[in-house]
Amino acid sequence: MSESRRALVLGGTGFFGSRLVEDLLAHTDLDITTVSRRRRGLDTASSRVSHVVADIRDQAALREVMRGH
């Protein structure tokens, strides 16, 4: 069984991050995990995108995200 390729987008609900997610969805087969301080602003119905609420200044939270990613 092969593992799917994945991308981690910090700030995925922000102006640039959300556009990066749209581009990754349109042009790759990557599964995408976004990380931001809030969920609001993420507007995708794709099953390839998951979201984690975490503050990038919280090292423990980011370690946990990276472990699961």
C-alpha cells in the first residue's frame, strides 16, 4: 500500500494560504492539511483538505501537527 503525498500549509485560511490551497487542489494530487488560529475563512468542500486549529507560536501544538502529518 502506498502512502499518499501530503502538503502542510501554515496560515491556510489567510489570503495567500487559501489561494495556495486552491492551487494545490487544482494542480496536484496532494492531501492538504491547513493550520491556522481559526477555522473561519476556509471555504473548500474537498475531502483532500483537513484543517487544524493551532497557533504557530505554540511549539508543542506544531510538533503534534507535524507528528500527525
